Amino acid sequence: MPLPDFLVIGAPKAGTTALHAALSRHPELYMSPVKEPKFFLTDGPPPTRGGGPGDARTYREHVWRREDYEALFAGAPKGALCGESTPFYLYDRAAQRRIRELIPHARLIAILRDPVERAHSNWTHLWSAGLEPIDDVVRACAEEERRIAAGWAPFWHYVRLGRYGEQLEHLYRLFPREQVLVFRYRDLVDRPAETLDRIFPFLGVTPGLVTEIPRENVTAHPEPTLGHRLLSAAQRVGARVPGRVGAALSDALEQRLQRRARPRQPLTWAQRQALIGYFADDIRLLQRVTGADFSDWLRPRERSGGLVGARPEGQRQARNGRPRPSPETG
């Protein structure tokens, strides 16, 4: 049975879903029908209980049996290269080692997003779904170590997921650099055709056949009203209900929470300043590890309209001045 020839390994909330969809359009590539199988995250079955709100449901999504994982690629046309996208592989050191043991010649693709913006998008994703109980990203990040100690799943690791220097330093001990392609999320958003034409030769397939990245709506950002808090509390209880009943309940509550909600709100400079300290040393490490300049991630950004803060990396400016949707999930 086949195993993947390449993996999109990270980072979460850096466009991996949109890239997976774009790669699936290339006639010489075959992407797993399950976008995020998470096979290399465990040596066996994932946990069945515990963790943060919604974690049990996420664990049930793991494709952890090897025969099931290999079956994902059984439909690949003859000669096509197979791939899958699980954005936690870059973060998980044990996953990196498992990849090295099973498919040591695999090509690996990592998308790096400004870690403060990535953390904010990650927090907004869980807040809008009613799973995140803290209504401020700075305070939520301050809870991270306590949550990790309590066994909350990696998607709650807002800070640690964005420490790419540490992650790549470990990865490069396992894989030669020529097997790893690293690029910025903004390249994927602002220059999709050019970025895809870096990816395709890296994978060894014909460039120029796919030139666009699918665009997805920006995550909703419900306001912390009393109604939102009540629905969110119900969501966190309902997320622990097993089976289809729990999934249906969770989906219905999430839709209700996001109904008529405003788009994701930009970080203020005060919030950005409070979060940059988590990443400053790692950004410097990232620069040493990659030889590339990421110093812009240590600075504030000017926003249109005179607001000072970080321009959300999940938005692009259209000609009419309104933000356009861009790859948001992953």
C-alpha cells in the first residue's frame, strides 16, 4: 500500500487548508481525501477523554491505524505523487521522528505566519466556536502553560505553536534541508502563483498548472455578550458528548454563535506588544536557523484608517478599500 511522498507539516492557521486544496488541483499530485489525518501524532490510539473543550472530538478524528492511513492514498492515479496536510507535524517533535522513521525521503512543506497573528487567529477560531472561555487573547496566552500541564491538545498552545525557530532547528537535525521547503504565509496570500511555482518544482512536478489559492471567509469574532457566554458554556459541555449526537449539537451551537457575528477583529498595538515578548528570542533563532530575515515580526504595523496595530495576515485590501477574504484555516 502507498505512503505519502510529501507532507504539508505546518503551521496551524497559516493557510494549510487552502494550500491542500490548491495542490489537489494539480494533475500530477494526489492529496489525501481526509485533509488532516494526524497519523504521525501518535504511536497508537489517541486519548479518548480529558484535555480542553472539544479535544475528545478532535481525537476521534485521528486516522491512527496504519492500514486506514495507507487506504487514504489507495485511489491515487498511477505515477501521481501522494501528499497530506497535518499542520501539527512541525510542532510535534515526536511526529517529526516518526516521519523520519517511516518515510525518511518525504518532502516537507512548512508555512510560517507572523507568530503573534497566528496566535490571535488560533484564539479567534476557538473563541468563535464557543470553546475558548477567555475573551482576550493576551490573557488566554497567559494560561497556556497551565493548560498544557492539564493535558489540553496542541491547538490550544497559542504561543508554542508559533515558536518556529525551535521547531525547524529540531527538524533540520532529522532531515536534510533540501527536503524541506519553508516560506511565509504572506507569500501564499499575496503571490499565490509565484509561491505555487516554488512548491511544484520542489515536489518534482510541472509548474504553472495551478495558479490560484482558494479563498475562505475570515473567521467570525462574536462579541462577549451574555448570550454568547451562555451559548459558549453550553458548547463546552456539549463538546464532551460522544458520537453523532455530540457532533450535531456542537455544529448547531457553533453556527448559532457565529450568526451575524462581526469579522475577526485586528490586534491592537497594545495586544501585539504584550505578545511579542513570547516570540522575540525564537524569531532570532529562526533567523539563524534559516538565514532569512524575520525582523519585521518584531515591529508594529500601520493599518489603514490611522489605527496602529498589526494588519491581520488573514486579510488583503481590495481596490475598494474593504478587506478581502484570504486563506484562514489550517
